[in-house]
Amino acid sequence: MRFFAASAISVLLLTPGGVYADCVSEFTKANKAKVDAGPYRLIMRNQVTNELDGKKYVEKPTIQTYEFAPPDAVHLNDKSPLGDTEAIYIGKRGWTKEKGTWKSIPAAEVQKLIGSGLYGTYFNAPKRNSLVCHGESVNSGLKVRSYSYDIPIEDIIPRELAITTYFSAETGLPLAAVVETMILKTFHRTEMAVEFDRAIKIEHPK
């Protein structure tokens, strides 16, 4: 399924879409995490392209892996040139690993993350704008339903994240997503692939 996200997803970006009355309810239902479907892994391939003096420079991709065990357990494992980050959230508690030692995350910080959508959905969509339901299409032999929307980011440089998500038209479960944004002359693209795996176990760190 990772091939779907990394190689074939551009085909879906060309699929014509439309807005209709039940678009919001359709996406909300699709994006709601299904406990019966079991735990899943979200693999994110991050690509940064910088433009300098009219030339584009592509940085080496980085990989992030998040594991989810609905309804309320998440394991984050982020390896990047800036340093590795690992954290576990279970219910209203959270822990982060610092120099090989697990430490508790303040309850207020965990609550803030819960409020911003840590649990409950496959793809985070807070303050969503311009939702479009693209309907059903076929990609790599798979019947899929795709949705696109924007998320405004209020930061040092305000911007929008352009997000397109893909779900199986047969099972209703998520397959992949693409997130893109531009910060000055730096283009960020993240390709996500979803892998369901009932072997995933998220437990309190020891």
C-alpha cells in the first residue's frame, strides 16, 4: 500500500471533484476511527524542496511512523536530522523519551493535544476549509473515494495545508493521504500510507 501513496497518488489529484449536500457528513463518517478495524500504522514520507537563485534543491526525505490503537492510544516515532522524537499517549496520559529515559508529559499539554484531534479520526482535520468530495475512482486497481480540504496554520508565517485523503470505496477504511504547503520559497510535501496491523500493541512505557 505504500506504493499507492508514493507513486500513484498523483493520478488521483487530477480526479475532478464536486461539492454536494452530504459531503461533510460523508467525510466525517469515513474519517472517524473504527475500533473494530483494529490498530493501524501511519507511515509519512516528508520531502522538502528549496528554491535558491532560481534553482530547486531537493532534500533527503525523512520518515515518520505513528501507530494508533483506537480509541485512545498513540505511539509516535519520529527520526529526523534534527533529532529523534518518541512519545506515547494513552487516554489522558502521555510520555516522551529523553536521552533514553521515559518522562511524563504535563496533563495540560496532553489535554491540548486531545482537543486538537489526537484521538478519534484517521486524518486530523481541525478548522477544515473548502472540503470537496471527489467521489469514486479507480487507482492501481483499487476503487477509492477521495476528499480534499485546507487547514489554516497561524504561525510565524501564516499558511494553509492542502490535504487530500483517500479511502477504500469497498471497505471504507483509509488508504493514503498527501499534505502540501509552501513556506516562502520552501515547498513541503508529505505522503502518508496507512497499514492496518492487529499485531500493534501500545502499552505504558517501562
